Amino acid sequence: PYCIIKGKGRLGQLSGNRAFDIADCMEAGLARECAADFTTPLRRSGRLWRFRLLRSPDRLTAKLITEHAEFLMYASLSLQNRCVSFYLYDPDNKEERHLFDQSTPAFSMRFDQSRTEWLLVQERCDNCQFLPEHLSCCSRGKQQLAHIRHRRAAVGDGVSNVMEVRIPGIYSDGRAMVWCPMLGRGDLAQSQGEGFETQVLVTKLPQWNEDVQSLVLDFKGRNIVSSAKNFQLALEQKPEHTLCQYGKLSDTNFGLDFKFPMSVVQAFAIAMSASFWV
């Protein structure tokens, strides 16, 4: 993958000093300017890969880390702008702090006023990143990575939060399709999930448990605390096969487990979209 260090026009997002900072950090093995690792579907596996989401006490920022506490991504939620911004640098890490720029997220996810429609985009499109602005998708919706739609559904004597997620399809070699408007792609929200072009993920509904008088889900391998934000997702055509699960471990600690065909940023964004669930 290519790393954009300096350019003109839309791609000249990096100032001269910042470009040199990144170049120095690349030599030290610290730079994280390439987004491909976060958009590539995880390696195929029979099990879920385990990660953790650490949420701030004010619920406006979060970090995605591995089970071994290695930093992966940082997210910041703006209520005023109705947007979640995703960054590849940790603002709390003294070695990366000078590279963190709040104005240049790698990904962003906007949501509507009702907080039920969410759209995740990549700021530097894989198809357009080397093109001048007038030939790129910069002003035409950008590269779309996921569309998320929330609703509430009655289950037994309870009510559950549910979602439907549409993501770009996967080629036979395991690569995800680039959902760019300049390639003739419409909105992910309008795709029908037919053929291989898109994939639809749906919520696995919890079961009503008479003993505890509550809705329950089986989070295998996780000791989950009861929360309205807990969910599991499966492919629409394979509703019993869990692809992603998100569960509360403590007040600010959540388990986020997922596998192919999902990518890191898709799973992180889906989890962040549940921030307002009660």
C-alpha cells in the first residue's frame, strides 16, 4: 500500500512539518498513515478474533485495543456535528501525540438526527486518492465502508435494539470491493444485497428468559454484564452463525469479537453506533 506524505490540492492535507514528522516516525516504525490494515477483511478463521473497546467515562471517546492491550484505533464522537471520527494515532501516547491531528481523521461516520442511520466512509478513497479533487469522490459521498440502520423490536415480553448493516462485498481472493461513487456505485443504503456486491448483516435476536425475566444472549467465551448495548450480528443468509459480538465487561470496558468478512474499522464503527442504545 502507498503512504501519502505530501501533495497538492485535496491530498495536500499534511503540512510540511507534519509530513517530515511522519517520515521520521516511519523510519522509527511508528507511523500509521496507511489505512489498508484497518479496511482489509480479517483472515478467515473458524473462531472470532477478540478485541476490546475502552470507552471514556463521558462516553465521547473510545479506543480499540487487542486482547494484549496493543492500541489499534481511536474514536471521537461529536454530538454537535453528528459524527464519529476515527484516527490511527493515540492522542494519549507521548510518542504519537505530535502526529495526532483532530482535523484529519482516517475515517468518519455521520448519523442522522434520530441516531438510527449511520454511514461510515474512508477519507482517502482507495480509488481516488491520487486524483485531483474534481475527478475524485471527495465531494460525491466518498468511499463508503458500511451503512448501519437501527430500530427496536419486540421480543417476548421485552424490547430489543436491533440493526441491519450493509458492507461492500468480497471478491474470491478475499479483497473487499471499493464502494466508490466514481466507479458507478450508489449508496450502500440503497443496495439490495443481491449477488456478491454487498453483504447484509443482521442482529441475532436475544431470547426471553423467564427465570431472570430478561432478554439474554449467549456470548461464548465472554463474561458479559447485562447491557442494552450488547449485540451479536450474523450474515442475513446464515442467521445462526455469529460474525460479530459486542458485550459489556465493565462500565468502560467492552469486548468486541469479530471475523471475516468484517474489517477492523467496520467492527469498531458498528460498536460505536450503539453508543446511544438504552
